[in-house]
Amino acid sequence: MSLSIDRLVDARRKNLRRLADQHGATRLSEMLGHKSVSFFSQMVGPKARRVVTERTARTIEQRLGLEPGWLDLDFDIHEPEA
């Protein structure tokens, strides 16, 4: 199932926030190879103004050992039970 651009951007931001909650923003920023947390904060902070691009999403997934496309998953969508 393909997400609209708006939902894709929202899913990436939510998933990065989940990772930040899990690891801490500073530690996650370090894990991603950023010396400053500001780049990361611009993507997930309360006044986020930077979009998580396709390239950035794949780089983050690779550096964290996540499956390609993991950041694109909308975990808020629940599939009906069979």
C-alpha cells in the first residue's frame, strides 16, 4: 500500500520521533553521525521545518541497521484481523 506524500512525511517524522524517544535525541543524532543535534531537531522537533527526504530516510535506516523503508511505515494504520 502506497502512502500519499503528506502521510509519508508524517510517518517518517513520527517514526524518527519514536526513535528519539527510545534513544534520546542527542544519542540518536550521534548514532546518525551528526555532531550537533540541530539538524535532527529540524526534522523532528516541535517546530520541525525540515522534511525527511527519501535520501535522508534511507541513510538513517542504513546507519541504524533498519530495514529499507522502515521509516515509511505508518504504524498508526491497523489492518483488519482475518
